[in-house]
Amino acid sequence: MASVSLLLPLGPTMAKNLSANHLRVPKIQIEGSRRQSFENQDNCPFIKRRHLISISGFGLLNLVVGLSVAEAAGLPPEEKPKLCDDTCEKELENVPMVTTESGLQYKDIKVGGGPSPPVGFQVAANYVAMVPSGQIFDSSLEKGQLYIFRVGSGQVIKGLDEGILSMKAGGKRRIYIPGPLAFPKGLNSAPGRPRVAANSPVVFDVSLEYIPGLEDDE
């Protein structure tokens, strides 16, 4: 009886009228779509408790299924913009990997024709930041604007500073950043974005668009 009372709060008088296998349930008469009245309890039909529990369970099942269907009916994952498409990915397989003394690695998708940025100079770049599996956790392309910062001044993670300093304006590079040069505290996950664990490796695709003050924006 305790399990039934959890489903339907009962008063002392009504509780006395309950038998071991039956529960008195008031009949509902619906008048139109605005009103509903309850008939006298003495004239109500009896419904077996197991039937009531079955109906309740069926309703709960429908609710769960309905939620699952609604979730599945959401929009498909949006294809995020990238700096390296499928053709680029295949070409990168044949590009030699460069490894620096710090453990940073990179592959040049395209070697730029402009100058390299001096330490402390502003650079204007696009970037797509990924975990090693390829899931994107940040991107200037999604924000729709270039990222401008002073390279080599600690305004970005160490691996990004080092990777961009040896680039030339107009170039595009994939930088493989080891954990010690990435995010010491990690990054929390966000809807549709993976979590970045503390001191875990990350991958950046970067295009160095231009260097303000060092060359004109053509």
C-alpha cells in the first residue's frame, strides 16, 4: 500500500475503503475542453491496482520514449568551418614533420611569401583549435573575425606563440602542441565541444593573414 500512496495522496477516510487488490478511483466526466467534474465516490467503478500501476508505467515509458525521440529529432551536428579540408588532409600525409627543441611539431600546409613576425609584434591570424581526435573546441572562423594579438608576449599559450613566430605572412600551418606548451589548467567542455584536460596535447591549424605595421594589408 505504501507504493500506491506515493502515486496518489490519500485522505484517512478514503484509505479505509481500500482493499488489498483494489483502489477506488473517481470517474472523470469531461465537459467540452474547459471543465471537468467528479462523480460521487460511492458510484465510482473499481480499477485493480495492478492495472493502475501498469497504466502509470506505460505513461512513464511513453514519456521517456518521447523525450528520446525529441532529442533525436534535433538538428544534425553543424559542420564547422575548417582551415584544412579533406584534400588538404590527404596532402598533409606527405608533408614532412618538423620537431623543435621544445617538443613542438608542425607541418606547413602552405608556406607564406611575406615576412616572419618579430617578437612583440601584432599578428592577425585565423585559427581552428582541436583535440588530437580532431574535435574542434575553439575557432576564429566560427566567430567570423581575425584574432589579433602580440606574438611572443604570452598572450596565447606557449605552443601557439612558438609555432607562429617561425611562420611567414600568408602561410598556413598545422601545429601539434604538446601538453606542457598547451593549457596548464585545461578547458571545460561546452555544448558541442570537447573538454581539454590539463596539460594535454592540442592541435592548431593557423593561417597568418598579415602583420599590422610590418606590411600593408593587400
